[in-house]
Amino acid sequence: MSATEITFLLAFGFIGATICGALGYLVAADRHWLGFALGFLLGPMGVLVAVLLPRDRDPKSDRAKSRAKRESTFYQRGADQWLDECR
């Protein structure tokens, strides 16, 4: 094989891996960068794995709810302690 053929194969492989990475990014449920990595590294098989990734229900709302709950209990404890000190 000549240097030109090797360069062509490497370029073709990189372009194919990038296309599979982009497809993995698009089809991955909520983990786009994981989908890209799987598609880029594993090719069409990685895109298939990215399609089959489990979907999160709604991570933003779950996080927001748990944070609001933590903050309310923290502030409530602080308010109770302050009231106890004032009495």
C-alpha cells in the first residue's frame, strides 16, 4: 500500500467515525455526549447502543424537586433554631 492509500483509508475512517458519532449524539435519549462517544468509537454498533440507552424520566424536575425539599428543610431548621434562641 502506498502512502496515498493509507491516508485515504485513515481519512475515510475518521469521517465515518465522525458521522456515526453525530448519529449517536442525535439518537441518544438524554446522554448526548455518551451517544457521540459510543458512535465515534464503535461505529454503527455504537449508534445502536445509543438508541437503546435508557431514558431518564425528567431529571431536571427531579433534581429541582429534591433541591427545593432540601432547601426548605434547611431553612425550616434554621428558622426553628432562631426561634428557640429568641425565646
